[in-house]
Amino acid sequence: EHLALWGGRFSGASADALTELSRSTHIDWRLAPYDLAGSRAHARALAGAGLLDEAELTAMLAALDTLGQRVASGELTPAPDDEDVHTALERALLAEAGPQLGGKLRAGRSRNDQIATLIRMYLRDAARYLSSKLLAVVRALVSQAERAGDAVMPGRTHLQHAQPVLVAHHLLAHVWPLLRDIARWQDWDKRAAYSPYGAGALAGNTLGLDAQAIAAELGFSAPEHNSIDATAARDLVAEFSYICAQIGVDLSRLSEEIILWNTREFRFVTLDDAYATGSSIMPQKKNPDVAELTRGKSGRLIGDLAGLLATFKGLPLAYNRDLQEDKEPVFDAIDTLDLLLPAIAGMVETMVLNYERMAELAPQGFSLATDIAEWLVHGGVPFREAHEISGRAVAFCEKRGIELWDMNDDELRSIDVRLTPDVRDVLTVAASVGARRGAGGTAPERVAEQLASVRESIGRA
Ligand code: ARG
């Protein structure tokens, strides 16, 4: 039968339309194990305050354990009349422990401090779980970078050839944002490590419950400082969702490149059959659907964050029922990444890069023009002038349809007398990348150091 949490004041039952609108068990049931963990900690605090005797505590913990097993086995599920995960588990507890004992658990807590605590517990676990899945994407990129060795490719700005870079350097440029995302979760966790339990409905509780003990049992470092904030704030949910959205954006940028690299025009990459799809009509097609779905789902992750912020923005303190709407978007973000991360890790791990094609294109599009200018600077020419001279060399070659290194001695001199034949020393891709030895540069020895620090960060993550 229907379990009303607020019988006394009400004379009639809820309208069906309200029950339908109110129900959240289809979304929040995944919090059931956390709800039970909270209840165990709360039961111990009630016993600590003398509100449950030894025998009652033992019976209560046994009943909660039984519920835990029945939830895990799928035997216990919410009834249609249960409003939320808390209601469903209270109903089950009353049935399991009897109304006399079961009815004592709710003392000193509210669904407001309960839900605020549970969502943090759930998200803290999700952050750890998703971090390890994201780390698999990082590892796949690192393994590609290792395989690439000193292979080169055209580095681009504005999608135009800019300067040659090491393939490994480019791949690692996708790794660092992902390592920052993992660090973001670690940093977020420091803020999420405070327990709202004990805040009650909003003003705190009168029963002398040891909030510190509850916090410790649930893996938090301390109780929240302000009971109003503890029940009203959801910034940590939004921040978690931001991290998911940022990961989506970071992976979308990688995906966009893989989609380009996979075109007939680029031919930089061949995707493994296991991570590509065909066409129902065009027999020749091999499509980069994993990358496209990643790019597409990043929009969804951004939408989850935008929805949360829009839900929170007008809410007065403290709890408002609107806050129930925090779960669906953030769970969607988690589920989306859960699906996405293994697929993108597999695609990256198994793709085969075409180093030959990349090397062939690396010096094209006059990508060594900067090297000419900097060679002149070494000879004492002001960069302003050196830039001008190198620009004239590009214009000269462009008009004739030749490359910079094709100019003969006379042609070089005709552009500027300071362009002696020695300039050709810098007109190779190997010389160009090798010269970029500054911090974070693309020189092979700098990239080797970079790989070492990435490996170190992975070890720490
Ligand atoms: N199910 C609610 C939520 O997810 C928690 C219950 C609080 N409800 C209330 N009427 N105070 O936010």
C-alpha cells in the first residue's frame, strides 16, 4: 500500500497526476546502495546518541544488510507508488524490520540532507571510475606517440600548414588536456569531500547525532560547515558536469582531427575495421562513426551542464524540489562517458597512422619559411626584415611552382644577398623540428622528455 511520509497533516491522497510527476525512482534508484550506506551510518549515530539500544542497532543493521542484498540481486525494486529511492527503501525497511524499529530510522534526518549526501557519494565514485576509463584513452594516445618515434607531420594553425612537428608531439598535445581533466576530478573531490548528513531539512538537527562519525563512515573528510548550504547547494553537481563536458570537448577536438585524417584528401590514418562502420548502400565506405559519435555526444554533455545551470539559477535557499532535476542530466553525462571512453580508447589504440604520407606533406605549403627567417636572425638580421625576406622567397617560389629548397644560389641571392647557399641547411624537416629545442618544443629530445613526464603523470593519476 501507499507509504505517505507526511500522513498527519493531510486528509486526502495525492492526485495521480502529482504522483506521476513526483516519481523519480526510475532515475534515482541507482543511488540505493548509497542510501543504505547512509542509513547504516545514521543508525550508528542514533545509537551513539542513545536513541537506539544495542539490540535495536543490531537488528536495524541486519535489516539494512538484507535490503542491500535484495537490491543487489534485483529482487527489491521500487513500487509504482514510491516517490523516490528514499521512500522505496523506507517502505522496504518497515516491511523488513517492522514499523516499531523501522519507524525509528528517520529521526534527525531529512531527505534533503540525505539526497545531498548521496549524490556526492555517487559522483565521487563516478569520478574515480571514469578517471580510470579516461586514463585508457590517455594510454592509447601515449602508445601511438611511442610508436611514432621521430615521425613528422605538418603542424597546422587555421588548418593551414604552419610548421612541421613530430607526430608524437601532436598526439601528446591531446594528452595534456585529458590529464588536466583527470586532475580536475581530483581537485573537485577535495570540495566534494564534505558530508551534508546532519544538516536535516535545512537548520541542523537537535538529536545530538555525531555528524563527524557519519562523515567518516561514508568516506567524507568532515561534515559540511553550513546546514543551509549543505542542503541547498548543487554547485558540485554542476562542476562535475562541467568536467564531463570539458572531456567531451577535448575528445571532440581529437575526433574532429581523426575524421579529417581519415579522408581521401588527408590519408593520414587507417581505422581498424573493428572501430569503423560501413554504408548500407555504398559498398566502398568505411566511416569514422566512433569519432563522429564522440563529436556528437560532446554536444549532449554540454547540454547536460547547461540544463543543470539553468535549473539552479533561480532557486532561493534552501531545498527546493527543482533540485530533484539535478540527477537526470548528471547521470546522463556519466552514462555517456561510460559508453564513449572505451570506444574512443579502442579506436585510438588500433588506428594505423600513415607516417609516410605525413612526412611527405610536412615540408609542403612553405612550412619551412619561418626557418629561413630565423636563420637570418642568427646572422644578425632584425626579425622584421628577416620575415620580409623569407616572405619574398615564398612569393618567388609560389609564382614558379617550386619549393623553397629548389631555389638555386643565384635565385637565393636575387631575393637578398644575405641568403647564402648555407640557408639550405635549415630547409629540411629534420633540421626544422630538431632546432625547436626550447621548452615544450617539437625537437625529438624535448618530446622524449615530454613523454617521460606524461608517463610520470599517468603513474600519479
Ligand atoms: N527526491 C528528492 C530529490 O531528489 C529528495 C527528496 C526531498 N524532497 C522533499 N520534498 N523535501 O531532490
